[in-house]
Amino acid sequence: MLILHSPVDMHVHLRQGPMLSLVAPYTARDFAAAVAMPNLTTPVTDAEQVLSYRESILAAVAGHVFEPLMTLFFRPFSRQELQAVKPHILGVKLYPSGMTTHSETGVAELDQAEPTLALMEELDIPLLVHGEACGFVMDREALFLPVAERWARNFPRLRIVLEHLTTRQAVTLLDRVDRMYATITLHHLLLTLDDVLGGLMQPHLFCKPIAKRPEDRDALQQAALAHPKVFFGSDTAPHPVEAKEAPGCAAGIFSAPVALPALADFFEQHKALDRLQGFVSDQACAAYGLRPPRKEVRLVRETWTVPRRIGTVVPYLAGKPLNWRVDACT
């Protein structure tokens, strides 16, 4: 048996409407809190939208011990706007324009973000960032890293969280910058681009940022197992089957139903089960000063098979056996 105390998922896409009702309970079942991304069809850009979306999430997960941690979609903000919304958010999420789903209204010229970053530094509001810049798809994270390092130098008191790392270069940046942290997904710990495109195209493994090379995956694995400045963010991102198995395949992997069992498998394989608590809770709480709701999640070592379909969505590892399952949450 394995007991995790107040696990937190620091990057989730809970969607809207019927999809929110379908997928959010899987995150709320297994986690005490989760960071809800703001890139909805209409991005969450002000306090009223933050509070409205939070209420929608709470309605969808009624009965679970769970706290949605809200974020704002980055735009040029005034001091007054940020001061008003600060009590209701964990941070502000910056999307470079066009880099992922519903990011068309993101930041087109990254230098233009700096006046708002200065206000965020002053008000101690963390920056969460989709760390890619425009360029060849395999190089987008590497192209963004000099920008992140410059922001860290120009705004040394700003907490910067690089979301869903995919490269070994990004891991090394964490060691050079004091107030920089990162999330790592389950799927980037396990996949390389070969899994997605090496044979027939696997649409349910297609995500952004795309999976990279084996040496990048290996660096992420070592960071997840040992680096104190990384923590779990699933980037669970459900799409209906017709959007995945289609021309113009949607980017995103629905990992919420398997996140903790698959992580327990991974950490056990690396003889590091004692480090899982840090990766799924303690390190994120230290970085953000979080106090998530008290919740004890018990996993048992018992083989089960991941469903091939959950409603209209194919989950990550569909049809595959896992050696751990969530037994109870109290």
C-alpha cells in the first residue's frame, strides 16, 4: 500500500460544459487541488471570469475534497487589475501566440510582456509559462529558454514556472536560475516522438509541446526522480474522439484517470517510491507556498486495465495494464 498526502496536479485542462462535467471528477477524485488553465474558448482574462469558472469547476466536482487553483490568461494588465484579482488566483499563465490550443490571442511579441511582468514581480504573482517560441517544432522550447533566462535576470524576484518541460536543456536552466521552477507531465516522462510517429500515427499520443528525443525523456525522468525544483503537472487535456481521430488532429492527452497509478508504476520501477510524495505535492507546495486541503490518497498494488473509452474521450494508456490503482481518498 502507498499513501500520498494532499497530492496536487499543477497543470490541468478541465474544459467547459459537458466535457468539464465528464473529466473534472477524475482530477478531483485523486488530487486535493489542481491548477486550472485559463485557455478556454473565451480565455479567462479578468476577475469575474476567474470566479465564474471556479464556480463551474466546483459544481462539476461536488462531493470531492478538492480546491481548483485559478489562473489568468496573460494580457497587458494594470496594477489595479492585478491587485483586484490577486486574492483569487495562483498565478498568470502566458501563452506565446499560436503555440497550443486556444492560444491565438496569446503574446505575439514576447518583449511586450515585460511591463506586466514587472507588475507581477512587484505584487508577487507567479508567472506560469508555456515555454515555446515560434520556430521549427522540435526547437520551440530551446528557442524560448533564452527568453526565460532573460526574464529571470530582469525580474529576479519573479517566480517563473516553466510548464511541461520536454528537453534536457530546459532541465539545466533550473540549476542556473534561483526562482525558476518547472512542471513535468506523465506522458513526457514515458514517451518519445518515436512513440507518436515512428510507426503509424498515434493521434491519442499527440500533444503540444511534442514529445522529443530519448535523451530528453531520460533527462526529464532523472529530474522527476531527484530535482527539488520540479513537480507534477499532468497537462491532462481531453478532446473527443472525433477531434483526435481526424484531419487536423487536436493536441492533448487525457491522463487524469491514470496519473497517480502510472506515476507509482514509474517511481517503483526506479526504486524511488519514497520520492513520489515530493514530486506530486511537497515540492509544488514549497515553490508556491501552497496549503492544499487535507486529503489522504491510498493506492494499492493491484493490476487493473485502463478503460478504452471514458465517455467521448480515449484516456492515456487505454487498454493497458497498470500495477497500482487508487483504492480510497479521505
